[in-house]
Amino acid sequence: MRRATDPRQRGVTLVEMIIAIVITGILVSMASMFGRWQIQSYFDVSSRAALADAGDTALRRMARELQDSLPNSVRVSGNFLEFVPIRDAGRYRAESGGGAGDDPLDFGSSTDNTFDVFGPTVNIAAGEQLVIYNLGLAGSDVYAGTSRRAATAGTGLSKVTFAPAGTQFPFPSPRNRFHVVGQPMTFECAPNAGNPALGVVRMRWNYGFLAAQPVLPASFGAGSSAVLVSGVASCAITYAPGALQRNGLVSIRLALANDEGSERIELLHQVDVVNSP
């Protein structure tokens, strides 16, 4: 047979194939060395973004609840932050306007347990209570029960009825304000520096009013709870109550870490709470 002399019909020798494979392997190895860090950086950024999003969501939820808290009801002990949420509010009639049906609230009478609502009507759900001029001090403390009374439930109320409990509210509000509140709520920060996967921020509610702030899981009894965020490596809660007619300031510092512990972020959130009753 005649040997092919057309260059287009020539094949690739084994030596040429091996050389091509070796060169390709070297190029691929070099490319992977340069691309590895970009890929790792992408995963690191994604992990940090997920931690920041989880932490920010939890802090915003805490801030939203705190901003609707009853004046002078915030109290902090260690990593436990407790407050009383407001469900509705309004102004009570303090003096008779001369009308036959006027019903002002008489603070000098221990048996007067009704009053007219000025302005928009209010809604009171079963179990909610009425609070007037809570100072957070002895004699006017929502947790001790001196500034709150059980209220009659109803919707669209222009007249509020409450249980006098044998005594009238201790102090009238300078602006004739009243608040309708639910049961207290607590944010519990339980970090775990050694194993952040076990650290959480937990919300607790439905455990009732306790004169002393609950700071142990057993203190909350059969109340409800839910985890706001996990992966908590450390946290710190401080509260500066300020003075009457001024805002208090809650500061929450939260550090989150991923399961591997390779990424960690720290967030600081401050919340103004109104302390003017």
C-alpha cells in the first residue's frame, strides 16, 4: 500500500498526546490555584451575610416589641430582658363635662370602676388588663399589681369597666392616659462560646405577672417560648432607664458564629423606649 503523504491525514502520536495531557494538567492546576481563593471568598461572604441577616432580623424583632412596651416596664437582669406589651391605649374622662351621662374616673373612690373613653374607642381582649400611670416604683408597679386592674373584655369600647380590687389606682395620669396591656414578655439570651450552634436568643411569654423578674427557665413555668435566632456565641444587654418624661435606652450586643466557627459577626442595636406614662 502507498503511505499517505497528505498532512491532513496524519494522526497524533502517543508522545504528542502525553505532552498535551501534561500541559493541560499543569494549566488546570494553575487555574485552580488562582480560582480557589475566589471561590472560598464567595462562600465566606455568603456565610457572613447569612449570619448578619439572621442577627439583624432577630434584633429588629426585639426592637419592634420593645417600642410597644408599657412605660417603665422594662427591666433587665443579666441576659434576661423583660417588658409588658401595650395592646391598646386612650384617654379617660377625668372630670364631668356637665352631661347627664358623663362618667369620669374618680381616684378618690375605691368603688368607682368605670370611665368614659375620650377619642377613639378601644378594644380589650380576654385576659388583658388596664394600667394607669405606671412608674415602675413601689406603689405604682405593674408587676406588683399596684398600677393595673383586670378589665372587662370588649371591642369598640367607649366606656371601660375594670375590677377595683378594693382600692383605686394609686395615681392619676397628668395627661389622663390609660393603657391596655397583655402579659409580660422576656427575651432570654443564652450564648454558648464553646459551641455557638447551641447558643440561642429565646422569646418567652404567657407566664403571667411575677413581682420578681424571672431569670431561670423554671421560673417561667408552663409559659410559651420560641427561638428567635441560633448560633449565638455571646451577647450583652444593658438598660439605661433615664428619668420620667424621658426615653430609656436598651442596648443589645449580639455575636453570631456559623457551625464550623470559621465565620463570626457582631451586631449592636440600641432601642429607645418611651418612659413617659
